[in-house]
Amino acid sequence: MEWFSTLPGVDELESAEAFFAYFELPCDPAVIRAKRLHIMHDFHQRLAGVISLPLADLPPGDAGEMRRNKAYWSLARSLLNDSYRHFLQGEVAAQSGLSVYQRHKRCFIPWSGLMEVHP
């Protein structure tokens, strides 16, 4: 994910809306307001899954750096778009990878079990 932080200006982005503006992605502001945490968490997970980007045959100097930044920008834009589209498809609890939605799957205690008194 180190490659992502090399994008010019990305370290200044402070909100989900800023990320969508930076990557020039159309979005519904209501969806962003309601699901920003989930979209950005999913985006982070997708970024972390990209270990490195082998970019062969880049020219030296500024021209190579510009081509590399464009390739990185395009990849990050695609990943953010994938995260956004992922959360357009259904309920957040079913789509989200956040652990708060996974906790209920670990243990179920029926109401009757809570009423029992054990010495």
C-alpha cells in the first residue's frame, strides 16, 4: 500500500467526499453520508490487497514518474469505485467487513438462557 501514499495530494484528503472528488468519481452524496465508514474501510482493505505494482518500461525522470502516478491513480480510482459499488448492492450489515457486524455470529444466547439462575 506504500504506492498509494506516493500519489500527489492524497495525504491531504480528509473525508470520503474528498476522496471521491480527488478520483473524479460520480457518487450519490446520500450514499456517501450513510455508508462512508464502510466504503472507506472496504477501500482500505482493497488497497492493502495490492502488494506492489510492477511497472516495466517506464522512462527515466519526470516522464516515468508521471506515467507511474497515472497508473497508481487509475488503480486506486478503480478500487474506490469497486468499494462504492459494493455498498450500493445491499444492506450494510451483509456487505460490511467491519468486525462490529461479525460479532453476533460468534455466540447466541437464547432469552430463556438469560432467565436461568445458576448457583
